[in-house]
Amino acid sequence: MSERSTTPDATALQWACITVDGAQSETYLQGQLSQDLSSLGPTGSWALLLEPDGTVLTSCFVEGGGEHFALTVPRDLGDAALARLRRFHLRVNCTLELRDAANGPFDDERSMIDAGWPSSREFATPLTPQSFGATFVRTTVSFTKGCFTGQELVGRLDARGSSVPWRLVRGEGPNAARLDEVLRSKGPDGPKGVTTVVTTTTGVRALGLAHRTLLEPSFLETLSDVTIDAVA
């Protein structure tokens, strides 16, 4: 999909930071996050905080190492992420603290749409990581690090070819209502429709969720006023 100039009205993103401090910080987080923290590196890395059933609660950008880590998450998911971490924080020598962050991995919604990166609106419906595309999975999940909460289903889907019914898509069209109509037009009832949208000089650009049947070439070729593709 070609990039288009946009008007400067994309909503700024708000972020929160969960700090994890203490002698067992790395051991604890290795069992809770999908990324291998032993090879985190100085620039940090994306990881996922999953529910026990393998669905995504939130992505987080992880920095630090040893006895100190910082997990940057969307601000509106900060409390839920902290509660999820505390659920498995039993007899562990580390502390958890949530605070607002001045900035995060993306500045605004347009940047996330351009990158095809999901956030709190896309995570509102419980979906597995594979629903958000192969790049998302490669960037956030280690399949060799050992056990972590939610690993079982995610690993099973990976072994079976990552075929999932619902997909994150990116689209452009004349307005949000038209894009939403198209995203809801195929497949059974479920998590369908526009989730994040910004205006452009010619209409709107958006992220959304759709059933995989929407992505069949025979259907996409019938669309004349919108363009849609799966986030790879």
C-alpha cells in the first residue's frame, strides 16, 4: 500500500512504565513475558504479556537487565498489565511499580498505523499473537527461551502454521464508515471493524480486524473505493 501525506491531527499516544526491581527480576519476567530477556541487548526489545489462555493482553517494550527492567505499555492498559503481573508475583524477590511515562515507542496513532503495529484498541478483543501478523510474532515471541505464561497455545499455533480466523488489516478509503462496512462484510460474527483511524488528504487510513475470508483476492478485486491488506 502506498504511503500518503496526512493532515497533522493524529492523536498523540500516552504511555505508562512498569518498573521491576530486585534480585529475581529477570527470572520472574522470563516466566511472564514472551521474549527472551537473556539476549535483550542495550536497545531493548518488544515482548508480549499474555493471558494464561495465550491471548494478548498487551505488547510492551522492555529495557534493562539483571535486577532492573522497565516495561513500557499503552497507558490505558497499564493497570491491567500490572494486575496481570501481580497475579503471578508469588514469593519473588522483586518489586513492581507503575508510573506514567513521558514518551514511548510511537508518538501518535498515525505512526502505529504506518508500522502496522497494534495497540490497546486492537487488543480489546482477546486474540492470539498470530492474529496480528508474522512480523508481530517474530518481533515479540521467542519459541526457544523456555516456558512462559500463555506459551502453550501460542506454540501450538506456530507449529500448525499460524492459521487463525481473525486478522489485523490496514486499509485506506473515503471515510471510516465505509472502511468499517467493508471489514464487517465477510465471515461470521466476531471481532470485525475499524479500530484505529486517522484522516489523510484523500480520506482515512486505518487499522482494523477482519475475518480471513475478507482477504481472498477474488473479493478484494471487487473493491473500487477502498484498499485493504493484511498486516504481514
